[in-house]
Amino acid sequence: MDFQGGTIMVVKPDTFYLFFLLIPVVYILYLRFKRGHKDLGSIGGKFRSRLIMDVFVVKWFFSSLLFILFIIFSILAAADFTGPGKTTIKSSEGVDLVFLVDISGSMLGTDVPPSRLKRSTDLISAYIENLHEGRFGLVVFKGEGIKIIPVTEDRSSLSAVLPYLSPDMFSSSGSNLESGINTSLSTFTKGEERKKIIILFTDGEVLKGDAMASAEKARNLNVDIIIIGTGTSGGIEIYNANGDPIRDDKGNIVISSLNNSLFENMSFLENVFYLNSSDSTVLKDSIDIIKERSGSSIISDIRESRYRIFLSFAILFLFLYISVRIFPWKNTF
Amino acid sequence: MITFDFPGMLLVIILLPPLIFLRHFWKNRGGRLSFSFTIWDQEVFKPGIYFSKLILFLGSFFFWLGLLFLIIANAGPSLVTREKIYMTRGIDIMFVLDESPSMGAKDFLPVNRFESAKGVIKNFVQGRDHDPVGLVSFGKNAVLRIPPGLDYDNFLAQLGNLQLLDLGNGTAMGMGIALACLHLKESTAKGKIIILLTDGENNSGEIVPESAAQIAAAMGIKIYSIGLGSSGKVPLEYTDLETGKIYRGIYESGYNEDILKEISAMTNGEFYQARSPAALDTIMSSLDSLERIEKRTRLNIKTRPIHRELILLGFILILSDFFLKKWIFREVL
């Protein structure tokens, strides 16, 4: 999360929560002052206690002040202030698309006719037909992500596999979107500057993994994700192979519905786009996004970090803090 | 690899040893107060905390280690990764491998023809650099195993999984070549080749090798055909995949050399005879050097600053020492 103030930006503003540590630090320093004042007053003896107290108060004050300043400037350094950025525009040479398909049981829901999964594979066929350039790969996920077709120009191999996608392909259970996205990221070929896009077909009934974390990982790798949400908000019952509706532990029929909230959260990331497969313009809209994102440029914004100013002061204050302790004053301590 | 933007800042580390000496070993250091025991009108000192010296040592160790991390962070450390970016397209290579039972002939000791062929294909692919490779295998039927792509790990995994007799008892060479051509159809590579490894005559499938070669020639695909094995009686062994039964016997080996020469000639390829593993190795090596194109590459250097991790780590270590000494040991200064 970033925020911007003029030309200075704080990359990690969450770091400022560490300032709360000053409360226990100041409290402990105060307690040590009280204790030291009392004990040193006792052991100083009749003739030296005043001198000892003077030295103690002065040393305590400066060492505490310097330590607190060290904490403040360390936190400011860790928050990572950055100056104005330098924009770098690179052009990408082609686009690689990985279709990531949810093949969990809920994708057999018929609220999107003929079924959520069939709608997804039909859309994939449409993409293959309408996108005349680019390379394609195919990954499916249930309990984990599995690479089916590595990225290739050979569209016919992809088309041949699509009719066979089903929950019965693999025995793993559940729905782990994080694993699916991670497997998709590993499917892209290294060593080429091509625009990389994952097109995700899912109803969002995610039971395992941290989908947001993998979406952020994709962002850091400059990979876009277009989510095609398949299903309806109202949901539908899901049936097993015997034709019986699936029930939960309490015997209630499970209703599987489209998880809009997950997609809306993910689409806050600048590399994630969300469309609904039921929209009549979903194919055109997604192709427009693909063309826009892959057409011309990958922009990287390199900002110079200004942390060293704060860190240098933090180190200086720490050295002075050590020195206050090391060097005796007035031949006392 | 770690690099530093301001390596000169690391010179500050030179100050650490004298500071450590002054802080812990200097005879006249501050922070210590001698007093008359008779003035101390309290209880006798008791060793309060077990292993107190060890804990104090750990605390001091954390402090200096934390300071070291902060100094290193101030030098601007970054993790550098280098990625080779290919500016030119490689050539597409499709391997068409015979899986018929005769490939179990044991005249390619110490293994049979099939395992020997797999071995040389593996070495060939591992020596390639950014050339898409694919795999078709044939027995009674022909199957695409991997479409042409740059995922060499996936290719080698699929190659390793191939088994004799997986596609039935027959030799559909023409179908294998035709299937390879089909999956090279959409390739945009300037060079496309098929490397055919077989030891038999075409006796299955609807397409004869000559017709498949015509298709390849029309698509500009070269066919390098390698005839495996020697003529005459050879020992044979293979396992029936359905029953697990092992079959052994003597097999009258031979392939139609004229057909292989013809299909190579039609496509401007070459025909080779491999009667031993060494000969097969040599042939593949010469193919490897024959079909290479000059590739232009660029080195992409990515840097990831790691100063923030070091700052936080140093901060935590120094605070640990603070809490240890001020809270647990109640150090007053």
C-alpha cells in the first residue's frame, strides 16, 4: 500500500506503527531513572552522592534521549521515503496467455448454462480463435495447480484438451487459487520480454490458500490477471457423480455461488481485472484489455530511496548513546 | 549476488572493534561505580537469574550484530539477478519417436533401442538454448506428448514417462510425421525440423510416410530420419503394459531404408543409420551443430534493494538488548 505526498512518497507507511514501541521504552527508561536515583543515592555515600546523582542524571538524560532518537530515525529509515521517480518505458515483444481453469466440483454448477466449466472452455476456444497472435498455456487447479499445456504457439494442442477438462481429472480436493496462480506464474517462459497475462476462470469458491498474496506476487513479476467470474450470486446446488446434491456436515444442501467479494478485493490491485462470464460483452472486453496491456509498453517507475539520511542519523545517535556510557565523566562513571 | 550502492559506508565497520573494546574491556570505562560495602545497607547480593552471564553476553551480541546490520544497510545493499533475454527466435524441433515393441531390441547395449533413443534425445534437448521442442510418439497410433515449447523440464518429464507398447503393437510412422506437421503448423519460427527415430516399417495408420513427407515439404519442415538398429536376428524384450508380462524372443530386425531416405530427401533433410549407441550419439551431435542459428541476447539486470530487511533486523536486535538489560536485569544506565 503506498500513499503519496507531493513528490515524496512513503513506500511502507505501516512501519509507523512501530512508534508505539516508544511507549514501553520511555516507561522503562523512567523506571530505571527512579531506581537508579534511589540506589545510587544510597551507595554514593555521604560525600559522593551529590556528585554521583549529578552525573547519573546528566548521563541518563542524554543516553535516553539519544536512544529514543535512534528509534525514531530507524523507524523513519525503515518506512522508506522515496524521491521523484524515473519512468522507464519498455516495449514488450508479443503476449503469452495462460488460461487458469478452476476444475473443482462447484464448476459443474448449471446456473451458467450449460455449466460453469463448459462456459469457461467455450470462452477459451473463442480466445484461441480471436487472438491471432500470442502463445498459450493451460493450467487447471483444484487442491493444487497442475500444468496441462506449457506455453506454446500450437493452439491445436490446447483445443484438443479442452473437452476433457473435468473435476475427475485429478483426485486432489478443495480449491486452492493461490496454488493455481503460482503454477501459472511458473508456466511462463523466462528469457523473453513478452507481456504475460493469466486469464482465470473460476467461481471464486476458494477453500485454501491466499489468493491475494499470489496476485501481489504476479504484480511484482509484471503479470496481469483477468478474472472471468463464472457463476451467479444466487448460486445453485451442486450434484455428485450419483446425481445426489452435495451436503455439508450438518446435512444441509450446499449452495455454490459466485464469490464477488474476493474478485472485487483482488481487482483493487492494478494488475487485476474482473469480468463476469455472463456478460454478453465479456469476450470483447477481455480482448480489449489484453490488447491494451500487451500492445505497447511495460512501464517501470524507479524511485530513489531516501532512507540513508535517516539511517545515518540513527547510527550516529547510537554511537553517541554508546559513548555516553563508555566515557567516564568527572572521574565518576 | 549482493552489491552495494555506497560500499564506502562499510568502512564504518572499522569503528566497531575499538568500540567493543572500550565498551566491554577498557579498564577505565564508564558505567561502573565502586563503593564501600559498609554503605550498602541492604541484603547480600544474590545471583538472581540463572545463566545471567550467558544472557548478558547474548544481549551484547545482539546489540553489536544489530549495529553491524544497520551499517551494512546504510551501504545500500541490493540483490542482483541476471536474466538472459533472447532477441531472436529459435528453430522449432519436433521429435517423432517410435514406441513399437521392436524398439525393445537389445542391440543397443547396455539398454535397448528405445531407452537409448530417449537418452540421446534428452542430451540433445539439454544442450539446446531457447529452441522450442516438442514430442510425438507412435506405435499403432500416434500421439502428441508435448507441443513445441520452451519448457524443457516438462518435455524431459514427459520423455521419461514414455513406455514401450504404450500405443499398441504397430508402427504408424506416417501418422507420427503428419501429427508432428499438424502441431508445427502455427509455428512462426523460421526453421522447423522433425527428427524421426524409428526401427521399423510403416504398417499402421491412414497416412503413409510419403504423404506425410509431402505435407512437411509444403510447410517447409525438414525431416531428419534416423534408422535405428542392425538388420538380422536380434534379442528382444518388452513388457505388456496391461498384463505386466515380460516377453522375450528373437526378432528379425529391419527397416525400409529407401522410404526413410525418400522422406528426408523430399524435405531437404538427411537420413542417418544408427547401428549402435555410439553411432546414434554421433548422429545427434552432428544434428545438434547442423541445426543451430545465431542468437542475439541481452543481459537484463534486476536489482532488489534489501536495506529495509537489514534495518528491521538490526532494529529488533538492538531493542532486544535494550529490553533484556533494562527490563530483566534492571540496568539503570
